[in-house]
Amino acid sequence: MSKQTCNPLTKYYHDKFPKQKQAAPGLQCEMDPVPDCGEKSYQGHQRLEGKKMLVTGGDSGIGRAAAIAYAKEGADVAINYHPDEQKDAEDVAKIIEKAGRKAVLIPGDLSDEAFCKKMVDEAHNKLGGLDNLTLVAGKQTSVADIMDLTTEQIRKTFEINVFSLFWTTKAALGYLKPGSTIITTSSVQAFQPGASLLDYAATKSAIIAFTKGLAKQIASKGIRANIVAPGPVWTPLQICGGQPSDAIPEFGKETPLKRAGQPVELSGVYVHLASSESSYTTAETYGVTGGEHTN
Ligand code: NAD
Ligand code: MG
């Protein structure tokens, strides 16, 4: 790697982003530029050999980066995604299989409690076990004025971002053995809530409280639970209403590192938290924020 590409300011895309908009949940294969989820850039080192992982939101963005890294580290991976995202999901399955691992595709809506249970059972049955839940899926829709924030949106955001964590965890605990891990995905928004993300930021705080309490509850079973808190990362979420369209060109420029992160820049943290390298880490929040702080 050249000296220039090691510089965090310039290592990944750091230009203005072209304005673009898709309907949620969106397809990352249609984004410009296409996010880097480690398809070519992530290299594995057998850190998760033989493990069985379930990743929600595994079709695109941060979840896709985690799923790809897990496979390249030697794990079999089931991914969940919304049925509209089949195209992105099939790409991920191909990459997992190319890494020599088993891919299981489980489309479905996480705001449905019965589906969450079915998803976990299917992941366990098709993978032949379950060692990890990586809960990445999320909804973010910016609304400038609370008077325009509908109860329907508030409810959906909480169902997808928070309720599904309860439902999925309850379904999985019967399968997870000592040494298993749960990883949830919060945000810098839990610590520095934006003015137009009231519902979203509230869910991201709830995820931290849920995960820390859960970690204490399940420590005696030998299961660890930790949180990843990303800063601005170039993913479909942002161009599907997560940011106002006008904010897209400058997205991420406000951070000390002056650019948005790429999903692959979170891969190492998910792998670390899923592997036994982090055996003394639980109830912890790992920020990957370009310098924006998670305290
Ligand atoms: P993304 O759009 O790639 O991922 C979000 C995923 O959520 C979608 O791919 C979709 O599969 C899933 N999803 C949404 N609604 C669903 C539903 N009803 N049923 C099933 N799946 C559903 O975007 P991303 O940025 O990679 O988001 C992943 C996580 O990272 C989210 O929890 C988000 O809050 C968090 N996050 C993102 C950023 C960022 O700047 N991109 C910053 C902080 C936190
Ligand atoms: Mg997606």
C-alpha cells in the first residue's frame, strides 16, 4: 500500500458526492459512487473459522461489510434484508460463496415479530448452528419539524430499529452457546442528536441502553453483547431520505477527517467484537466516527 493511501484523509473517496435520491430501502448497486464494503478491499485471516453468523441489513452498507468480512474470516453467514433488496443480497451471497463459505438468504420485514422468530430459526437450521447475531438493519428518515413527524413514522422507526432487537434476541438466546456474541448498531446520533432526526436518534440511544443491560443479563451464560456506533458512512440509508437531498454532496465533510466513512472501515470492529479476541469486552460501545466522539 502506498504512503498516500494510508492517509485517513485521502484513503477513500473524499470528493463531494453527486446528488442522488432513491426510495427506501434503496439499492447500493445503483449508488454513485458504489460504497466500498470490502468486496475486494477486505482481506481475512481466519479469525472466525467455522462460526455461524446472522447479519440483519446484510445486503448493503455496514451490514454487507460485516457479512463479507465474516465470510472472508472463515464464517458461514445468513443475511436478512428487505425483499426489495434481492439484487444487492444476491451479490453478497456470491461474494460469501466465492470466499468458500455458506450463504443463506432470508428476506423479510423486521417490523414483524413473527418474522423475526422465523428468521432466527431459519438461520440456525440452515447454517447448522448459531454463534453470533449482528443486528445492523435500521430506518432513518429525516424530518425537519416535529409537527411533520407522523406517528406512523415514529412507530416504524422504533419497530425496525429497537423492537426487532428484542424479538430477534429472544428467538436466538435458546441457540446461542457460551462464547457466542451479539453486536448491535447504534450511531453517533445517540450522543449528538441531529435536529431533524428526533425519532431515529431516540432509537439509537435506546439500542445502547438495551445492549448494555442485555450484556449484564446474559454475561452469566458466557454470551457477550456490544455496540458499534458509526459516524457518517456512505450507504443507501443516507440517499433514501436519511439526509435531506441538499446535504448529500457535503455528507461527512463536517468530521475532523473531512469525509464520509466507507462501510469497509467498520469491518474490523465487527470482526473483533464477534471473535474471541474481544473475550473481555462486553456492554461496550465502539465508535467509528471520523473523529466525532461517542461521549
Ligand atoms: P443500509 O441502507 O445499507 O442498511 C440498512 C438496512 O436496513 C437495509 O439494507 C435493509 O436491509 C434494512 N432494513 C430497513 N428496513 C427494514 C425492514 N423493515 N425489514 C428488514 N430490513 C430492513 O444503510 P447503513 O447505513 O449501512 O445502515 C446500517 C445501520 O447503520 C443502521 O442501523 C444505521 O442506523 C446505522 N448507522 C448508519 C450510519 C451511516 O451514516 N450510514 C451512521 C450511523 C449508524
Ligand atoms: Mg440495503
